[in-house]
Amino acid sequence: MFGMGMPEVILILAIALIVIGPKKIPELAKSLGRAISEFKKATNEFKGSLDIDEDITGIKNTIKEIKNDVKDTIDITADIKEEKKRDNADVPPEEEIPVEKTEEDADDDREAKTGSAKKGIDDE
């Protein structure tokens, strides 16, 4: 990647051995390993949060679509109600059609007016 081969790496390690010293190199390698591990962990958490953000964005878009569908349905329902009102306003009210009464209905009306009991029921 940087044009470093095995001889360059060995040269850097030899200089580090001279400058830092043999006692500090294992501690330095250990702390460098921990730092790399923490960096990888932070990177994975960041990737996870991006995935969550994408999921949230998808959910928001779905909710917006549902909201628009419901709004369209309500608008259509309101339009249908308005059309029914207009249609009902144009039609004159129906006149009451007289219905012929049967003999039983006439008897019931007479009994209701006079307050007498129906025929066939014994008064006690």
C-alpha cells in the first residue's frame, strides 16, 4: 500500500527497539493492540448506527405512505358524502303513499279510541 516491504518493516522495528528500549516494546505493542481493538469496536458501532438510521428512514417513509393513503381515503369518502348530499338535495322528498287498512287495523283503531278490550278476551 505504501510501498513497504519486509526490509522496511524490519528497519522500523530496529529503530523502535533502539529508541524505545526492549522493556517498553511489549507494553507499547499491548497498548497499540488495545487501541486498534477499540477502534474496530467503535467502527462497528458506527456502522450499526448507520444501519439503524437506514431502518428508521425506511419506517418513516412507510408511515408517510400510510398517512397519505389514509388522507386520500378520507378525501374520497368526503367527496362521496358531498355527492350524496347534492344528489339528495336535487330529489324532492317522497310523498307519503296512503296504505289501505285491513279490517284488523280498523278494529284495533276503534278499540284504541274507545278503550275497550279486544274480542275473545274474558274480563275478570
